[in-house]
Amino acid sequence: MRNFDEHTITDAVLERTRDARDPRIKEISEALVRHLHAFVREVRPTQKEWAQGIDFLTRTGHMCDDKRQEFILLSDALGVSMLVDAINHPVPEGATETTVLGPFYVHAAPERALGEDISGGVEGDPLLVTGTVSSPDGQPIPHATIDVWHSDSDGYYDVQQLDALGQLAMRAKFHADEKGHFNFWSIRPAAYPIPHDGPVGQMLEAQGRHPWRPAHVHFMISAPGHEQLVTHVFEAGDQYLDSDVVFGVKDSLIREFVRREPGPAPDGWVLNVPYYHLNYDFGLKPLRAA
């Protein structure tokens, strides 16, 4: 087969994938070829534009290292991460909705006891976080593992400023008590822009978009017999709730970060400054429903 043109080359490429041994690889390869070729036919790029596209992907790869994943940012900013999440996580009634993992998750978060302050001494308004973990029917899930992480009051994560901090901060791993309750202290996070000094930022600027995410706290919660939950809780009233750059906001994940006056907090701590309180009750999807 030779002498391909605009109308024959797609079938030729599909023909060459017919002997793929793995049926899933064959399915994905054929769909990729069909849709990629259809995209090219629709936009009809010039040779210069196609070279610019290849250069964009090359520069995206060069921005990736052990602290930054530009391809995750690209997937997030194009809404692909949330589309994949939606396809894979239908949520039964009573279970908490999911959202994107994001690029700042760290596997080696320090284990902390319930009630501890995880701010690492970073300055900001004190934030008390409380909640429960249960099944969709309301039955408490004892000793669930709760990974949390969030930005500081300037919108930066610890991994973006490790040289200055000297340690991980504003992230930890807890275990709920026997009744599924958990609580910890940190600082109130702020809205922040995703890193936009690279190719993804240039793409957003060209598209007339901003790079901002509304203030939120990340949660990853797991327990035996249940599907792992990856989600955020967003601060009510944030100006970016309706224009989150990664399309991650859902109404069920918005809560008030309630301002409290100095004095005894619900967990017994006594503060001499105002603080904020976030409470959220999480529902985990049983594996049989996953």
C-alpha cells in the first residue's frame, strides 16, 4: 500500500494496527488514529502550525521533573482529568463526589495523630477541620485513612517552597477514630493559580483564560471494603468557584469556612485569636458499587 492522500491515509494506518495482540491496545490505537486524523482534517493546520504543536508538547515534557508535572496541568486545564474522573467514578446516593487529584499530592505524607496541628509553623489564620467518614447508608467507618493537603495563605504548597520550609507542611495522614470521626488543625488555604510560567500558562493566555483555582482542602480517604475517595472541599464564596481552571468544583463539595471568635474551640483547644472551622462528612462508596 502506497501513494496515500488526505482521503486514504486514515484507512491505511488503521489497517496496520489490525494485528495488535492486545484487544484493548487495538481499540485505543484505532480510536486515537480516527479522532486525531479527524482533528487534523477539521482544523487543516499549516506545516508551521503543526511544528508549533509538536514544539508545545516538547516544551511541556521538558517542564516535567520530580516537583512538577506539566502534562497533568495540561490534562487538568483541558478538562480531560475531570472527564476521566467522571467516567470512572459514578457516585451512588450518600457517597461523596470525586474530583481531580492535582499535581501536588505526595505519597510520603507524615502520619499524625488526630487533633494535631499540621501547619508546620507556616503563618496564616488557624483552621480547624472536623468531619466523619461513613458508608452511604450512614454507618460509621472506623479507622479510615485520611490523607490531607492544601496550600498556604498565599496559595503555595509545601513542595513549591521546600528550600525555604525545610520540611513538608500543611499535609498529613490521619486515621479516623472508632466512630469514623477525625479532626486536625492547620491554616486557612487561599485561592491560587496553577503554575503558569510554562507551556500550559501560555496556552491559557492564548485561550483568554485565567489560571486560578478556588481555595480548597484536598482529601484522599480509604478504608477496607470501600473505593478510595479523592476529592476537595472548596470554600464557599470564593470568586473562582464558577471558573476553576481545572473544572473541579461541584456544589456538594462547597462548604463555609466559618469564622469563629477567640475562645474554646469544639475540640477543646483555646485560642486567643479568631480562627476558621471547616466541617465535612464524607461518604465512601462500597466496593460492590464501584
